[in-house]
Amino acid sequence: MDEIRARVHKVVLENRSSGTVTGIQEVVSFDENQIVLDTDMGLLTIKGKGLHVNRLSLEKGETDIDGTIDSMVYSSNEAYRRSGESLFARLFK
């Protein structure tokens, strides 16, 4: 098992205003209303207002966020991962 897959995915949310997420592979996008993280458990979309990434360590796979958090939703990251493949590889699957 490689080092990235050995990390534990954990979400800790405090009072809907701050939180920590571990087990992150990549930050897909972020702005003040939405943060999208590629985690070992799928894409995690965090929606809210005034969202801010305070600390980000991709080496450790961790981030701290704050702001008003309205929702946290997981979805499959399969389509996102396939988009990173070359066009040639996708054509011959």
C-alpha cells in the first residue's frame, strides 16, 4: 500500500465555523463560497460563506478551513480522475 492510501481520512467540524480535513490528495478548487477537495473517499464539496483555507499541507494531506459552513457533500471522484488521463488513454478503454 503506498503512502497516500495509508493516510486516514477524517473530517472534524467545530460549530459550523472551522474544521480540519485529512486524507486529501488534491485541492480541486476553492473560493469564498465553495471548496472542492479530492480525498481518498471521493470528492468532498464544502459550501458556505466566507470560506477560507487557513493551512494546507498536501505532503501530509491536511487542511484547516474556516467560515460559515452550510454543507459538506461527497461524490464520486472517478470522473475527475479520468479527466486527468490523456485523450488517447480514454479512447481505448
